[in-house]
Amino acid sequence: MKRNTKEVRGSTSDIISNLPDSIKATVLVCLPIQDAVRTSVLSTKWRYIWTKLPQLVFDDNFCRESARKSKTELMMTIYQVLLLHRGPIPKFILNLSRLESCPEMDQLILFLSNNGIQEFTLLIEKGEPYKLPSSLFSCEQLRYLSLRSCVFKSPPEFKGFSRLLKLALYRVFVASDTLSSLISSCPLLEKLSLKRSFSSDCLEINTPNLRFLACEIYGSSISLKNTTRLARVSICFMGIFNAEGITQAETSKLVMLFGSLPVVEFLLLDYHTIRYMSAGGVPKRLPTTLNNLKTLKLLSICFEEVNEISVILCLIRSSPNLEEITIVVRRCETADVIDHVPQLLEMQDWSDVSLNQLQVVELGNLSGTQSELKFIELLLAISPVLETMFIQTDSEKVADKGLRILTEVTRFPRWSPHAEIKFEYKDKDQV
């Protein structure tokens, strides 16, 4: 009996080791890379399993065990892991808070380019931006590319990434024509994210399969072409510009931007973008009705600026199926237009406009100006199924006005019998 018990225990203890290599590799993928490498000493059955992993992730878990190593030593350790690896490396992530630009990265990327890399993430945190080597542009199988703090300059012979599905650039320095050319040479691209990247002149986005666009760039303007599948769009311009200097033709390009968004469902714009659109005049409606638009988010809007409010009214008129509107307000230093917005709202005819799907409205950082109150009154009057309107004020600035705002808003007539007004203060320390 004892002998049989030992046999059962022995066989049980070795069950995992006897699993197929593919299953053991699946287990190791869930471990930090340094722990996966250590399994090679468990037994001969585990010795080479980690060397066939389809993905290698070097993050801060790996970096903590190499805290005393210099950046050169750190990169050499990573490179040694690559040399011991057998077979293709479809996925590689290098995301270390200590990571700085260094020449050793060139050799690492060259190695990956010769080993079937499909998903590549390089997030540099410190030091000078890293100039990407030419070997990166030979990775023809790339499907996902994510870069931070890099200089992107493609060689003349570069023809694009024909299989790329997702592109994310954060703090990347790239010329507008280079970026535009890259995007247009990725016919399968579905998701494009540009965050705090530096580009000059007009950025042209021309790719037929794009479904998601998040654009937060230091640049002058943006043009969308052949983007009829875009469903989620966020555009924020980080630069400071002179709106009065934009010509009518340039403004028309920005307004016509929405002609390339026939199926957009989510739209986020900041006040820089709004100002671009407003320069030179705003039409009553956009050239193309945004029938699919469900969510509209507008950031840092000044309700005392007639041009900005004109753009908002244009978007509302052009989006009959909106379900959610969010507007975050900023204080405007211009005082000579304070009385113009209420007049604008009163003069326009809204008898032909109704937001029959609008259910939720969120208004942040309100101070109770006449312009804000008139806008609230308008939304309540044209929204027959509105359920909730959230109104938030900054307690540090308008605590004494809060009750007055609430009192006035509750007096406004509401088309929706179920519309509920929820009012709250925002503490100065609240995030």
C-alpha cells in the first residue's frame, strides 16, 4: 500500500512536466520573463521551453532585479536573452521606467527584424529621443507598432507596413509628410493613436480601413481623406495659433473634415480644434449629417466666445441621433462678447431641431453665466427623452452662485417629463 501511494504521488508531482510543450509555453507566457527563464533549471523537460515563447516582455518587473546595472548592461542582458531564444519572436515589449536611448537598441531591433516580429512596443521614458534604425522599416510582418520618445525618419526605399493594424506614437518626432506617407501606406490600419507627437504643417490621414483615431499633436491642421469607416474620433491640437490668420479656404478644409466621417459614433474635440473650425465663419449645419454620432465630448469650451458656441450649435444641428453630450467649460478672459451668446441662442430658429435620442448631458466647471444658462435651457427644450443632466461647478469660484444656478435651471421648461437635474460642486482637490 505504501509503495502504491508513493507511485501515485510521484506521478502527480510530474503531471505538469509531462504536459505538451505548447501548454507549458502558455503557462510561461503568464510569468515575468526572468521567472520564465528560471524554469530552465527545473528539469530537462523544462530546459528549453522558455526559449520558444512567442512573446518576450521586459517591463519594470524585470528592471527591479537589474537595478544596479547601467543602461548598457541592461540592454546587453536583454540581448543575451534574445540570443538564447529559439525560433520566431512575434511579440516583443520593452517598457522600462529606467529605459533611455542608447546605441545598443539598434542591435536589438536588427535582431527582431530578422525573427518574425509582428507586435513591437518600445516605450522610452528618459533621455534624448531615440532615432529609430533603418532595420525597423524592414519589418514587413508588423501588425502592431507602439513607440514613445522616438525620432521617426523612414529611409527613401521604405514602402510602408502593408500588414499593420494598429499604430501608436507617443512623444514621437516626425515630419508631417513622412507621417502622412506612412499612414497612407498601411491599407489595413484600423487604429491610429498620436499623443503629444510633434508634426508640422498639415497632417493628412488617408487610409480606407481606419476605425479609431485619437490625435493629440503639435501641428497646424489635419485633413481626413478616404476615412469613411471611422467610428471613434478624438482630435486635440496642442499648439497655440492665431485663428484670425487662417484663410477661408483653410477653414473650409476643416469644416469639410466631417464629410469624411459618415459613420462616426464618438467625437471628441478640444477648444483648439473648435477655434480652427470657427475661423472665418461657421455654417448652420455641416455639409454631411452625422446620423451615426451618439456621443459628443467637447473640452475646455468658453461659453462667452460666439465662434466656439456657433461650432457647438452647428454640431448639434448636424447630429440628430445624439445620446450623450459632455462639455467641460473654461473661463474666458474676453469680456466684450459676454452678452452676444445669449442673443445668438435667442435669434436662431430651433423649431426644426429635436434631439430625440439624447438621454444624458454632462456640463462641467459651470459658473452660472447667462450664456451657460441659455444653453441649458435650449437643451432642455429640444430633448424629449432626456433622463439626466449633470451640472458641476467649481466650489472655490462659484460656491455662492450654486444655489442661484440650481434655482434658475429648475425653472426652465423641459420637453422630457422624466428629465432629472443633478447638481454638484467640484472641490479644488477633486480629480
